[in-house]
Amino acid sequence: MQQPRGGMDDRPRLGQCRTMPAARPFPRLAVRGLLLIDNRLLLVNAWGGGKSDLLCAPGGGVEPHSSLPENLMREFHEETGLTVAVGTPCLVNEFHAPEHGFHQVDIYFRVTLISGDPFAPWTDPEGIVTERHLVAREDMARYRYKPDSLPDVAWSDIIHYDPLEPLVR
């Protein structure tokens, strides 16, 4: 027999939650890691399939019921083949493209290399990341990267917040 809709029987009970329709989280939450190797920052291609020359720090979307550091360790390994230890947060950056209904909050952490070779071959299981670059601070101007504050944060001890930076390709 079906329960009546509305009223007392429609409320979630202790230990239960109401089934909600699947919806895209808004804004999307992602984690990224800043790894310096020999004073060079590890960056990866931001868009797969050669769509752009834009570079970013390795990382990706947060999966529910997993901590931010756990998500970052997983994403970092997928995108680089490297195993890292996650340190402290250092940057919160918001990307948005209102015309496409996109809004993402990236939380950046300082990370240290535990194992792996940044020059060894690897394959991103999702097929998005195909390039890894180790970039010295003085060479950053030769690359397109996001967020704009990346060099200032990576080569310092500051904690920074970038509100609503436009998404670019």
C-alpha cells in the first residue's frame, strides 16, 4: 500500500533521509595540489583532446563521503602517476562561466612527493591529462595557466582567496 503524500508520513525519520532527485552540486567542489620539485611547479593540461594550451595544478572533483585530502591524493595520482602527502590549504579559487551555468570552487593544498617519477610514462584513466610540466617561477610568464594567483601562492607561504575568476579555455 502506498503512503499518502504530504503530512506526517512524508517526513524523514531518524536515520533516514528523503530521496532527492539527482542534481548537479552547485557550485562544484574540486581539490588541487601544489607540488614543487627542485623549485619547479608541477602543472598539467587543463583540457583534454588538445582543446587548449591552458595549464593548471593537478586535481579534480570531490567525490562524496571522502575527505578533501583523500580526494586530492586520488585525483593527483590519476592525473600524474605520483603519490603525494597532502599538507595545508593555501588557496581557494572560484571559477565561473555564468553563460554556461558553471561555477566551481577549487581548494588548493600544498603537497609533497611520496613516490613516483614525474618523468616516467603514465596514463590518466579518464584520458583528460596528457601533459605534465615542471615550470620554474621565472618561466611562468611563457605559459597560459589558471588561476592568475598561482605563482604568488606556489612560491610563498601565503594563504589566498580568488573570488569569481572567469573560466577560460
